[in-house]
Amino acid sequence: MALIDVSGLTKSYGTHHVLTGLDFAVDEGEILGILGPNGAGKTTTVECIGGLRTRDGGTITVDGMDPAAPPPGFRAQIGMQLQQCRLPAKITPHEALDLFGSFYADPVPTDELLQRFGLAEHANKRFEKLSGGQQQRLSVALALVGRPRIAILDELTTGLDPSARRDIWGYLDGLRASGVTIVLVTHSMEEADYLCDRVIIIDAGRIVADGSPAVLAEGHRSLEAAYLDLTTRTSA
């Protein structure tokens, strides 16, 4: 059953047509990966789904709701992690998680998230003093503090070391098992292959492939080889 449905999605910035009519759906409990070159429209797509950006045309429904005019309760169902985490310089991870958690009826306990995302030792360090990887881990934790039904994650493991990346993948596996629906924007073919039930590849504002990582990789050495073949041919 589709929890997210996107039909005919278009978006332009001035004369630049970023999205030219996207059609796809995301089933409840599914992890959908969105791949594509820089500037393909991936972030614009998920920001429209999350209600952070207004679409020009088409329709989007998220559990029957329109994110462009969301009813009360819409935000509580969605957790979003954007490409860059920007918080006040002096706030600490503990303070940030406490603050964000206060917006929800049943947040994940702060200490649990600090431990799970490797931030317990840095709980009282100012945000400006955190490393880039630590800031990224905090960004993901903040997106998940409200126990969202839908998680939208944009390049969640950028800048993380392999151990931290695997830890987060394991956490997302657990979320999927609990029924959380995840939309994942990534440049990592390994991440897409490991996590995603299905992948769509966007190039030049349109979908050029849609299927499971295994299906898309058929006839190629790997998912990465299939991706390079598709995006090279469509941009030639």
C-alpha cells in the first residue's frame, strides 16, 4: 500500500526546469533510495514531499495528506535530515535533542540517542566544536527523535567513517523492521545496495530507472555500473 504518492511533480527555478514530471510511489515500510547526479533534482523532490518546498505542478500525497497544505499532525509523522546541519554555535547535542524531543508526545530518550549515535562522550560539547561527522550524526538523531512514521534522509552518511556508517545502517534496518518508511537520498551505491528495497534514478529532472538494486544491476557488474551507464546515456 502506497504511503507516499507522487504524480506529475514539476519544479522550476526561473527558467531552469529542475523536475519535469516525476511519478513514483513509496510503500509503507519500504526504504526507497533516490540516486542521481548533482543537480538532478533529488533534494528538491524530497523537500517537496516533506513540505519544505512548494511544487509548481503535479500532486503529492503523504498518508492521504498534501504536504503543501498540511493538516495538524502532519509534521509529527515526518522526520527530516537535510544535507547540512545548522544549529546555534553554543548549543550542545544533549540540549538540542532535549529541545527537539520536547516538540513530540513520545520522543526517543535523549540518552538513548546519544549512545546510539556515538555522541555520549560529546553530549555537552558546543555544536561549533563538534567535528563534521559528529554534526552529521546529530542531524540524523534529531530527525529521528520524534519516532517518525516517515523518515526523509538526505545524504545521511556523508563524512562519516565506515564504522559510524555501518552503525547508522543497522539502526535504519531496525526502523524498517518496526514499520518506518524511509526515503533516502544518497550518492553511495554501497549504501543503496545495502539498505534500499527499491531505487529510483533521477537525471535531468526525470526518472530514468526504477527497481530493486538487484534488478537495476542485471546485465552490469554492479549497481554503480548500471547507474553510470544510465546517467551517461541520458546526459549525452
